[in-house]
Amino acid sequence: MAAGPEGQAGGRWDAASWTSYPIDREVADLHTVADAAGVGDFVLAGYSGMAAMAGSLVPFTERAKGLMAGGLPLLAGNAYWGMPRV
């Protein structure tokens, strides 16, 4: 049985204390889900806003081996999630 989100992933997130999206916590959560599923490498996928998030996270995890996105022009920018451009 997997531990709760506060004990296993990026920890408790107090939204009021952040001025930008906490990428390191999002990647930690992503890896926790993959580990719980027994998955090593993975392809990130999303549509619309989730495509923006997936596209923004790909450079921050060595485990993402691909990106499948739709409904969003990824080359237009990633300000949708407030993530830095890499």
C-alpha cells in the first residue's frame, strides 16, 4: 500500500507561500506515481492545459522519454502554468 501524498511525494504544498509553480515538487509527484505503478521511463501526455504542463515538465525529468500533446501550440510558450522557459 502506497503512503499518502504528504509522506511520499513532494510533500504538503501551501499555495499561499509560492510565487511560481513548484516544478521540483511536481516532478517528485510524477516520479512517485510512476514508481507506485512500477514504471521506470514514461511518456508524458496531455491535451490543452495538461499538454502545456506535460510539455513544461519534460525537460525537468530524465525519465520522460517522449511527449504526446494535443490542443495546445507548445511552441507558443508555457506561461499558462507560470513555468520557466528552457
